Amino acid sequence: MTKAISTESHSQAFRSSLSSNIISIPAPFDNTTQRHVVRWVDIQRIFENAKYVLNGNDAVTFMANDNLEDNYIPLRIGCHPGVVLKVAVSEGEQGPAGSASSFAAPVCDSTSEAAQEDVNCLSQQMTDVAIISPNPARTNPAEIFQGPRSSVQGHHQLQDSFFEALTTGQLYQAINIWDEMKGHIGDIQAEMAMNKDLQAQVLQMQRQMDAKQQQMLQMQQQTLDYLTLIHTRIQAVFTQTYELHEYPIPRLFIILPKTTRRTRDRIGNPFSDQFRLFFLCECGAHTMAEGSRVPHEIHLAKHEGYDINRPKEFVQKYGSFVLTMMQMVKYGFTAAGIIVPPLAHFGVVEGIDAVRKGLDLARTSIGSLIDQTIAFIQNQKNDDSGGIDLPTETINLDRLEVLEGTELRQLESYLNAGDKDHTLGNLYRTVTTEGHVKWVCLDHYRENYRESTTQRLKDAVTENGGVYNEEEGSVNICIQSKSRAKRFYKIMVKARGIQVLDITFGWDATLGDLRAFESAVLKANIIELTINGTHFNGPAMDFINRRRRFVPILNLICNGRIQSLRLNNTRHFDQHINGSFAAMAPRLRVLSLGPGFSLKNPVTASNFTKILTHCSSLNELRQYSEHNAPLFEATLDNIINLPNLQSMSFGSEAYSLHTAISKSMAHEVVMSILQLGDLSSDGEMILQKGRLTMLSLEQTPRTADESRLADLICQNPELRFLDIPCHGERSNEILSLISSTRDKILQGGSTTALSDIQLAKDTWFSFKTKSVLTSVAGHVVNEGDPISFTLDASIKMAGDDAIDENDISSVFRQFGWSVRTLKANSTFSDELAKLLDEATRLKGSSLRWLKLDPWSLTSPGLDCMDRIIERSLDLECLLLCNFGMDVRVHRDKAGRLIHRHATRLQGLIIQGCAAEQWISFIRTQFPGRPSFPVMKSFVLGISDKAYLSQADVQWLAAIVAAPAISSLSSVQDVPVNVSDIWTPFTMFCLSGCWLQPEDWEDLIVAMDFCALATLDFRWTNFSIEQLRVLADRISNDDLPVFPLRSLRLEDTDLRLCRDTESISKLHAALKLKAPLVTIMQWPTFSLHNIS
């Protein structure tokens, strides 16, 4: 607030922060500072409790010496002519207060009426501009309302100074202030002119905000609907009840990314390395004990987690379920007896050191890891749906299925679990009072089963020589006497920690003993029960109860908890039960009748089957006995009353029988017989019923048993598949028998479903024969004549023994034209080639896959093979192997075959010594890759160590390189498809070769990696320098991901490198672009194993 300075005397105008009254304090001239000053003591005399002085918004500081080190004494401030300074006298006052309206300014006597009019006019104008428009360039509402306040405040300061000048008689100063105010008024009036435009702008912004608010409300509703779907899905998971036999491992788990690498890699592909799987503790109301202080909210198990093998396959199989679990952890879930806190309150890793080891929580939070996992799974689902990016809300959670028992059992195969002696996740299996299986951590397990009780149970089991697995809740025990049994039962009931009991009665138990056992089991928490009755001989004193002796065992399955019952060595069980038993067994799912159990006649089998019909949930029936046929037939006759039965398994020393059942119908009946001629009468009864769909023999049928094999085919019209081990010399004999039997059935007007035959080498007595026939797989087809018989065969030869022409020649002679797969080794002779040539001359060749080693072939045999290959119009794969390239005659054979069939050759395997002779031969005969347009695999092996020349390496580089697209067409506008020129390699093997470092680099840089899955450099001088070149070559390639799966470096110079850290880094670099690659360094393998 400006004030004119008097020429006579100097004073400084002040006002209190609590009042508008202005007081002037003399400002004498200070010789030290050479200016007019006001002493701080004078200010304090006028304004009591003065704290500081303000000039507008700026604090007025005490005057100090030139070095600004000390204030002048007495304390003083400089005079500010024409300005009213404000003195803060109230504690907490932080800035200027008051406005022009608070002044009660008296009119000075020297003010004329004209001046008063000017003052009134100016005051009115100032009132008009008090509400001004903000700068229209501002769009932020906070800025819009910040500008006017600062502008008005400045004008109020000028107005206050103007009135102060008038009231003190300083007219000259007032005129100067008036002129300055006129300039400001012009600016303010210009802003007022734009006020209407700004108001319209603000109005438009309000409308946009209203529209966005509506959109947010809609999104809120969609989110609520989505959360409802998630809640419904999680509810389905938790309400699904698992039975013990299909619940071998925990079912609740989440997955999180492992520690990632560089930031850009983590952002670009956060899951390129691996996942870790973490199980959850299924605690809840069922784990609470009275006075419990342990939280009973679902949490991560105390375990560092498991690496997931084959992560992509894992996500495809379990992705829907994992997505539900991740959303459960993120949003929380509450149901009857189950609490999952939302992520914001989820102490998921607090205090769990083992979990923190498996997560990179130093650089990221558990929340971000969960969000990354959810986003990844949703992206995978979008990719599976055709690459269309679907919004989160469109995922139909209602269609997501909960995990079945089989899927849970397969889960462990995806985990890299090193703790084989423990259950997964360090979790313990427990059973609720309703009979549902849960897996909980040790803290919650002990909350239910106190340590003292558990210790007594351990002692009791140890006393009886048994084994107690606390984690699985299982006991295997043999009790020798009634008194020991009584003590054990008492402890078992109190502990309630046993879910699986395998008990052997070491004495001949009576009805009373079994009743005592029944009572204890009913009070305990047992779900899976195995009873071994080795000593059940039937005491004379129990004669009166012999018809009821095993009734307590039947009663056990009706207790509402038993889900699996196994009876071993319970002799004469059928004679010691009451056939009128009619109680229901609602939870029994598995019934296994082991050795010693016998239902010898159809009557007792029928009675026992009636008992089974009361087991409405029975899923699996097993029996191992010498009398299986009665129960097998009785069960199939009553299968309509067993709606949930899915499989039956029967076994004896002579055979095994497996039946797959669905919707009360037997779909597959598979029988495996050790020796057809030694089959018991019980097995014969099963064959004669004609229910078989598949039959497998484990030994070659004897000649005397051939008629029995023919009868078996006739008796079982639904038989579709035969698997018969066979000595090579009898292959054609058995095939002819099957063919004639099939023709006889059809000619007689009957039907047969026989369509597939597998003849395999008899491994039981392979030492008695030199047969090189490994297998003949056949498929029966009908063409034209409904009774015609042809064989679609696959033949694989193995071994290096000389061929017995009787072994395989008869098969070639009769069925050679129908052979589709032939893997012929070095024993393949001219005679066999001639037989195959004759067989295919009239009917053509069905070959689709041929692997040929021409070692034993001469020129006539090669001529036969040329004709066979030319007749094989459907040939999909042709592989040539030659392991004698150091011999001229073998080089000539290789050259002849390659020249004739180079355009169809898909694989070439060549090996030998004297490399300098035959590598140059191959190079000059076939100068480049265009000679082999469809080749996919190339194996080059040198038996002895040999350095390759630069010319040899250049040829190899040309073989493995991609086509030079620019040189393939002279017309630039015509696109060239590389696959139309030649097929990229999927396998490249270079073994026993030594290369110069620069040659290694040329070869690696030239390689086409777009389809290469196997790269093999065994027994070479491949070193860490070459590994570095390979890593750089792959890292700098434009391909986003490489299909490379196997990099074999056994017995290379790499094993001499002790810089394991560098090798690990290079391996990691390869994994970035080739995430599926496995590097094998140390084991030694034979080149002959390459196929």
C-alpha cells in the first residue's frame, strides 16, 4: 500500500494484522546504514506481542552488516516509503489479512469535493472489476479460480494505497497511483470481455464431466457384475468335494513369475523364463479349535514353490483354473467357513521366509506379480481365440470347469519337485467332519490335532512295528493281539489324525474282534481302509457266527466316510457274509478285492453284486483272484444299477482284464494273456463270453495254440485290436492265420470288428533267435470285395546279425506292397530288396516313410530300391544312412542314390573315416543346397578326428544357409516364398570335425534358424568362443522366438572351460530367444543312436 514520503520528516505507516487502523512510527536517519530505519523496539511499544513484519506477502527482515553475519544492534528494519507495512501480532498468523472493505478511512480536510467524486467513481469501478474473468487459456478448474484471486489482490493493494495517500494528504502520490490503476483497469476490462466465452467453455467442461461420470457408473456396474461372476466361479471351486483316492495332492494353487532379467525383457516378455507354483493352505472353520489364536484365512503354504516344466502346456491345461485362483487372491472371497482376504489385506508372504526365497520381492510387489500373471493368462486365451484382444469382462467364467481328479493327479508331472519324500507344499492332508478332504499347513494341522495326542499315536504305531506318515495322515500297522488292538483303537479315535489305515490282523479275529474294529473306525476319521486277513482261518469257537463273521467289514462302508476299501487275503469271504445285506454305502468309490478273496460260483457272486448295487457312488472295482469270471459277469449283468462305475480291473497269474465303463455300458474290454495255451478255465470263461475289444499276448503263440487263437477271434466279434509278440520266422504264418480266420467269419455271414494288428519282437525268448524283425504293425482294410484282406504294415529292423531269409521274406512276399513304414538297417540285402520290388510291381508301393542303409546292397539291389522309391508316390520321408563312406564302393552307392532321389531326399546321414576323401566327393557332386530342396535333417559324422578345409566349411555353410532372396528373382515386384525354394533344416549334426575359429564363425553366422530344432556339435573343438558367437547370432536375429530345443555339446572343448559363470550367462542369453533349448554338455552318446 503505497504512501508519499514527506520532505519534512520521515515516518513509516504500520497496521496490525487484526485491525485496519494505520499508525505512523518515526523513521530517523541511520548513519550506519545511510538510510531511514525503524527500530524494532519502537514497533513493539506500539504493537504488543509483535512477531514479524510483512510487506504484502514478503517478510521484512532485520538489517544486517555487509557480511550478513550479524544483525545491527539495536534491531531495526528499513523504511518503506509509501507502503503500509503489516505487523503480525497473533500467533499462527501466516500471511496478510483484510481487504479494502475493512478500512474505515476518514476523509482528509485537504481533499476537495472533486477529488472525493473521483474517489467514489474509482471505488465503483474497482467494485465492478472485483469479480473478473480468468485467463481463457486455462483449462484446469484449479487454475481457472486461482488467477482471479491473485489479480484482485493486486488491485486491492493499489486501492488501499490510493485511499491511504488521500487520507494522509499526499495528493501527488495519489495521482501517480491513480494513473497506474487506470492501466490495470484496462487489462481487467479486456478480461471481462472474454468472460462469456470462458463461461461457455466451463459449461462445456461440466457437460463432459457429467458424461464421463455416467460412463464411470456403467464401468462400475460392469465391474460389479464381473466380480459377481468371479465369486460364483470361486464358490464352485470350493463347493466341489474331492474324494480321497482322486485327491492325492493339494488342489488350491497360484503361479507367479520367477525372478526376471533386464527391465526391457521383463516388460516385453515377463514370462519368457519360467513360472513358480505356490500351493495354498485350505484352512477355515474346519481347522478352528476352541481358544485358537492362529488366523484361519487361506494363505500361501510355507514352501518356496516349484518350477513348472513345460510352462506353455501347463497354462493351456490349467490356465482357466489358475485364473480363477489369481482373481480370488486379488479380490478376496468369503463363504461359509472360508475366508480369503483381498490383496490389500492379504498377508501372503509376511513372515514366510521360504516363500520369499522363491519370489523377487526386492524389486516388485506381490500385487504386481499377480497382475502380471492374470494379464498373461488372459493374453494366452486371446491368442488361443485367434489373436483377438478380448476385454477382461468378456471372459465367460461360467464355462470354466473345476479340476477333476485325473487333472489333479497329472499336476505333479509338470512340477520340478525335489522334495520327493514330502507332500507337495509341506501341506498335510486332513478330513473335515463332513468327510471332505483338505490340505493345510503344519500350524493349522496341529491346531486340530494337538502334539501330545499325535505323539501318543506315533508311539502306538512304533510299538506295533508300523509306519506313520503324519503329512499324509496314513498308518501301516500289523497288530498281533486283541489287547494291543484295544489300546491302539483308543488312541486312534482320540488322535483323529488318521485318514488312511492299512491294518493287518496278526491273529484269527472273531466276529467280536471285527465288531470292536468296526466301532473304532466309525468313531475315527478314516476314509481309505485296507484290511489284510492273512490269519483269518475261521476259529472253531466262531462256528455259530460264520455266516456273519465279515458283516462288520460290510458295515464299515456304510458309515458315510469310507471312500476306499481294500480286502486282502480274506479267504471264503462269500461264505461269511449275509446275502440279505441291504444297507446303503453312499461314499464308497473304490473297492479292491485282493489276493485270497474268492467268489467261486455264480450264486455267491450274484449276492455280492447285489451288495455292490447299494454303493451308488462306486467308481472303480478291482479283484485279483483265480476266480474272476463270476464277479466279472455278475457285475456286467447288473451294471445298470451302478451308474457311476467307470472301470473294472481283474487279475490273476495268467492274465489281466481291464474294462472301461461309461453311462452303464462297457466300451473297452482289454485282456492281456501271458501264454495263450496256459490260460486257466477261469480265463477261458471270460473269452467265451465274447466281450473282448482288445487282446494282447505276451509270448509268441505256440503252433499247437494257433487253433485256439482262431477260436478266440471267432468268439469275440467286437475284437478290434490284436497285439502279438512274434518270432521273425513265424510272422507270415500268424498273419496268414489271422487273415484266413477273418475271411472265414465273413464268408459265414458273421461279423468281425478286427481292424488293427501289431506283431512285435518276442522279448521273452529273444535270446533264442537271431531275428532282426522288431515289429510289424498292421491295419486291416476292406476294398471292393467285403471279404478281401490287406495289411497296412510298419516294419522296423534292428541288429547287425545276418538275416535269416525265412524271418522276413515271407512277409515281404505276401504283404510287401502294403508296407507303409520301413526302417531298414545295414543287414537289408539284395534278396529282400528283390522281394519288395516284386511285391510292389503289380499293386504299387504304399511306402510313406523309408530309412535305408545301403551297406549290404549291390547294384541289382540298388536298382530294386530305385524302382520301389519311384513307385512310392505317397512317400513323405526318405532318409539315407551310409556309415562306410571311406570305402569307394560305398561312396559310389551313396552318390548313385542321392543323384537319383535328391529332390525327394528329406534326410541324409553319412559317416566314415578318411574324411579328406569323401567330403570332397560329396562337395563336388552336390555343390549346394538347391540340390536337396526338401531336406530337413543332415548328419555328418567322422569316426576319427579330422580338420575340415575352408572349402568344406563353405560348402557346409551353403547347405545350412537360408536362400538369398534377392538372387532368386530378377523381377523385384514378384515376391519369393523361401519354402518354395527349399525347406529349412530342423536338424543339423556335425560330429568328429575340427574347424578353425574363423570357419566356426562363418558356419554359425550362415545358419538358418527359422525351423532348426536340433543342433549337434558332439566330439568337435566347439569351445566357449563358438558358444559366444552362437549366442550373439541368435540374440541379434530378427526372429522373435527360435524353435531350437536341443543343443548337444558333449565331448567338445567346452568341457575344458572352467569359466562356468560365462557359460551360464551365454546359456541365459540363448534362453531369451530360444526358451525351450536344452544344452547337453557332458554325457557321451553314440552317433548310431541318431535317427
